Amino acid sequence: MKWPNDVLVDGGKICGILAEVVPGAPDTVVVGAGVNTRMGRTDLPVTTATSFAAIGAECDDDRLLADYLEDLGKTLARLVHDDVERVHHEIEKLCATVGREVTVALPDGSTLQGTAARLDRDGRLVVEAGTIETVVSAGDVVHVR
């Protein structure tokens, strides 16, 4: 699942999640997540980022990690037990990008503008521009305001 890979709080990115299949081992996926916990607003790398500290919230690192791993385990168990369609639907509902006007900076340097219509069966973002649908598996998505 490519999107959503950012976790937003009040529109600011507090966490990024990446998952990648290990080359040559299609049943093995490496999942990484980075959470902004203690950085103040002035220390954040971009204006669209936030942190627990920036929003005035306390973060218990141990509890955060335990909850993350527990929920990841539950979701993986659901996927293993053929609940893929329901998990896909739940993730798509949470995706703040779906339904929004976007500009996508593609790896080849080109850009794509349109409406983020949905996630396809492989978790790729489908962008509609008029009657043309483009499936995006990699790119930087900017919500057009």
C-alpha cells in the first residue's frame, strides 16, 4: 500500500510510513516509520510538518511504539486471513488525499495535476485529469489548496 504514507494531525505531517518489498523475496516487506515527537515548531524541516511538541501534546515513546506494533500486528493478521478488501477500504477512507485536487511530482521530473480519485487494488494512487486516469506508484503529492 503506497498511500496513505503520511499521518496528518490538523493537516500537518506528524509521521511518515514507508513499506517496501525486499527484492527477490516477494513475501518479505520492510516497514519503517518516523514520528515527530519532541521537535518544536521552529525545528521542523518544513512548514507542513508538525510534532507532538508543536501541538502541545505529550508523547510517551514506549506507549507509542507498543501501540504502533500492536496495531500493525492486528492489521497484518487481518491481511493474512483474507480480509484484504476490508482493510483496503478502511485505509482508503482514512486517506486525506482521496477526493482532493493534487499535483504529483513524478520521478522522471514531470508533474501530473488532477483529482486523487481512489487507491487501486495494489494501493497505488489513481489520479483523474478529465477523462484520463493515471496510476501513480511513486511521486510527491501536494494537495492543491
